[in-house]
Amino acid sequence: MGHQAAAALDRAAAELIEGVLARVRERGGRVTLARRLLLDAVISSPGHHTADELAATVRARAPGVHLTTIYRNLDELGRMAVVDRTYVGRGPASYGLASAPHGHLVCEECGALADIPDEAFRFLAAAAMTLHGFAIRPAALAAPGRCAACQPRPDRS
């Protein structure tokens, strides 16, 4: 990647962080160094990450930030709808920047995680509401299974 392209990405990330911080302020949240670094970690490495992974990224720049601070910030950012928390299988929760509603497919073998649009859960959501009066939040859904790479292959002897 060229210098200009890298600079453009840095500017775009900085603008996104400032936009998110503006949403935090609008919702009554404080902007601290730990929160700014945490948002930078979430935005600069798209996808889903555990709190420990995000903490390691933050601590690389600010070693004094405690894991409890990371968890507290993730909880508050979740309440403000800035980040989504998803439970994938038996492992720890994963966090990502809040985006269009979507669910997740998680491989029980290798842990691969794939986002799927919430439309994939439309029938399930309608059935849950009709039968049980229960509203599903697709961003919190993780359907376990096996990815293509981990599925058993038929023996072709």
C-alpha cells in the first residue's frame, strides 16, 4: 500500500473514531484516553475480538489500562449501541463496532466467525414473535456448526 493510501485510511479511521466519540458524548458518555484507545482498537481491526484481545491492543499503547476498565467501557459502549457483544459458542464474548443488524455463524472446530445478514433470521424472528411474543436480536445470535474447511469429507477410496 502506498503512503497516500495509508494516510487516507488513517484519516478515515480518525474521522470514524471522532464520529463515534460524538455519539458517545450525545448519549452522555465521557471521552477518556482508555475509551478512545479502545474505540481505535475496535475500528482499526474490523471484525470481532474478545475483550482480552482488545485489551492487549490498548495496553500496547497505554500499559496502565486495566482489563476491568476495558470491560466497563465495552459494557457502556454496548448500552450506547456503539459496539455489539456476541456470544459465540462456549468461548468468551466477542465485540465489534455496531453496524447493520446481522447474525453470526461460528465454527465449533476452528472458531471461524462469519457475519450473515439479519434477513437470514427473518423466518425464525417471525416464528419467535408469533409463537412466544419474543423479539430476537440478530446481532446477538451465533449459530454453531462447522465451516467448509472443517466439515468431514466423504472417503473417496
